[in-house]
Amino acid sequence: MLVLITNDDGIRAPGLKALADRRPRDCRLWVVAPDRERSATGHAITVHKPLFLGRYDLGEGVEAFHVNGTPSDCVKLALELMETPPDVVISGINRGANLGTDVM
């Protein structure tokens, strides 16, 4: 199974590392997440500035990258980079409450 994970807390969020460390052996994992905290930007995309992608070490067997954009940008870039589409896309694991549209 090929899994793509992103979040809005950034590539250094402990939840991403926890998911990577506990993935099943038969799971191929890609992680593409923002380079910093991007909470409350889940519906946003970047349109007027270039996006930059860099590798990030989340351990052996994990393809991990950080992007200077939003979570949506991360998924769009990942889908372009991956040779085959993922079987599932997961957004999270989140630090703290995840209220979404309830914030407003």
C-alpha cells in the first residue's frame, strides 16, 4: 500500500514522525508537509510565489519532503512527484484541537 501523509503543523511535528515510525512493514510512505506551522490554511493554495521543495529525514524507508506552501500545495506537489498515485492520503496527525470551520 502506498500512503501519502501531510499536515498543517509542519514537517517537524512529532505526529508525523510517530506515524512514520509505526507504519506497517508493507506500507510505502510518502510525507510531504509544510516547512512550518500552517494551521487554518487547509483550503488555501499558493498562486503568486514560487514553491520550493526540500528533502527531510524521517527515517529509513520514508520519502519525506518539506514545502514552503500550504497543506494543499504539499499534496498537489506530491501527486506530481509520485510515480503512481497513492492508495490513500492522510492529513494529520494534529497537535491540539482540530476545529476546522468551527473556528469562525
